[in-house]
Amino acid sequence: MSFRLVVLVSGSGTNLQALLDASADEAFGARVVAVGADRDGIEGLTRAERADVPTFVQKVGDHATREKWDEALTAQIAEFKPDLVVSAGFMKILGPRVLGSFSVVNTHPALLPAFQGAHAVREALSYGVRVTGCTVHLVDAGVDTGPVIAQEAVAVQDGDDEESLHERIKTVERRLLVEIVGRMARDGWTVSGRTVRLGRAGNRS
Ligand code: GRF
């Protein structure tokens, strides 16, 4: 039985698409069983529908409080019994219920802990760094503060604007996310403090 992924999206969903494409090969060891969003009408949901993957939408504004939203999102994710939840461009901070119920990984378009938050690419550019990149990390209660699993660097080029730099980062991000999620599915992982190791204990790569 393959490892079950629920992917959360808020936008174009190209990272989701990379996971959907990877899942087509059984050797990947994981498949996307549902896609959740915090808003309607986004390309990420269309990509899921095209792949015949069930979708759900939980908007914060449809709930009386953020806690109720957290509860509803947890219940909806739980229906799909995921082994791992992947936040792939999901632009909401997950609440304690979701985080207490599932392992969650996130992909972030900067080399954490630099440039946490929603405007990482813009802030890296305006700071003037020459190298930025992307990070796949476990999600904890903070904003982009969870233990790092993997990172890859991307050089800033003269003349880059936010869009061109983000596109180059996303090309790397999609490959890294697929690689890491696949390894987590096939080989498992252990966490000790802030150190995440892929592979089972005694079989560490
Ligand atoms: C990615 O760069 C992700 O790290 C950031 O938003 C982007 C989402 O892209 N939070 P997509 O929706 O997967 O195309």
C-alpha cells in the first residue's frame, strides 16, 4: 500500500503538479490522495481535478474563529488518512490541531532561517543577497521555523526581478520537494531536536 499524501495549496500548484506527476510512477512510493485549499478558483484545485484527485476547500472566513477553522481543516484532512501532509504554497499558518494530528512538510522559497514569511523572494532581492534558494522543512507552530530537511541554493542573477528569481527557485523547489517526499515515503525519517534524518534508524543515508 502506498504512502498517502494530502497536499495543501493556495495558488498555481506547480509543486502539487510535480508531486502528482511523480505519483504516476509506482516506484515513487507515495500518491496524492486529496488536495485541500483555503480558497476557491485556484489553478491548484484545477490540477487536482484534472488528475481525478478529490479536493476540499476550507476558508478561514467561513468559520467563526481561527480555532474552528483549524478543527474543520483537521477533520477534513483526517478523512483521507494521510501519512504526510504537504504544504505546497499554502498561504495560511496551520493551527495546533492540524499540527498535532499529522506530520506536515512545507516548501519555502528561501534558505531558512533567512527570509521567513510570505515575501521571501522579494525580501531576498531587496536585501541584495547573491545566493538564495529553497528549503523543505517540517512545520512547527512558528512561521517557517520548523526543522530543516533539505535545502538547495539558487544564485541571484544581475537583472533578476521577483518573478524571474522566483521562477528559477521554483524549478529547483519542485525537484527537491519530490525527491524529499519520495524519500520520506520510501525510507521514513527520524527527528531528534532540530535534526531530521531520512531513512530508518540504523539505515541512515
Ligand atoms: C512556492 O515557491 C512556495 O514555496 C511558495 O509559493 C510558491 C508556490 O508555488 N510558498 P506553486 O503554487 O506550487 O506553483
